[in-house]
Amino acid sequence: MLHADGAYLSRDIRPETLSLLCLIDEAKTDTRLVTIDSILSDLEAKSLDILSDPNFLHIPPTTFEVSNESNSSGSILDKVDGLWEMKVATHSCEPQTLAAQTSLYEFIDAAESNVISHSWRPGDLLIFNNFRCLHGRGEIQGKRWLQRCYGSSRVTVGEVINLAA
């Protein structure tokens, strides 16, 4: 399923960029990418409005084992500094109205229609904007190891943890 990493997080702590470095990919599992511009060109104006309103519940992956308090209500699309951004994990985003559900289905169809796929060789590096691209992968067969690294030019929060305490 296509997603942006940390879609349930507030923008100031959500990863802005994502880098993937292939270490092992025996079966050449594709990574799937789609840009926001290619999705927007396929959306109806009404859906664009609905996707820009806080009609959706963003839920963290179950593997993170966080409480329901981490769920966040919000939009899928936001315009920031004149550019569209998106935040969604298509498999765990819950529309809160019938119109939102219809618009989410249209969004997913547009995304799937515009996906590009990339298969890996060891040493391949992919860097993309997590605010403007969605990514996903097919079923993994064989050994696969992609090293992930997040980046942000906007991080304004931080915390020092005393490990000796």
C-alpha cells in the first residue's frame, strides 16, 4: 500500500525526506513511487476540497505498538508555501464521512494509475520528498534489506535524554 512515512505525525516532526539504500534484494522487489503532481492532475475539484479538509483519521502502524492517542484527525492534502503536500497511509487512513471515503478512493485510484516502479541492486540509493511523494513495495520474497534514513530541514523540536538516569 502507498504511504508517506509518519502521516499521523504533526508536520514539524514528520520526516521531510526519506533515503533508501539497497544492501540486499535477492528477488528484486519493486519500490513503488508516485508524486503529488501526478495525483492532483487526476482529481476532481470537489475531491481536492474534501481531501484538504480534516475529514480523515490518520492511524499509526500497528507494529509501532502505540496507543490510540497517537491517532490524529486531519486532511490528506495541505497547501504549504504555495505547494501541495500530502500525508496519508492509504491502508490505515479512516475517512470520517461518505464524501471523504469517495474522495479517498479517487485519490488512491489516481495514485495507483501514476505509480512508477524501481527494482533494486545493492548500492542503489533513492532519495525523495516524503511530503510530496508516496511510496510502497510489493511482496518481499527472498532476502531484502534497505537501509532507511530520514531527513528534515525544518526540525525545530528536540529532546536530550539522560541515559545515565
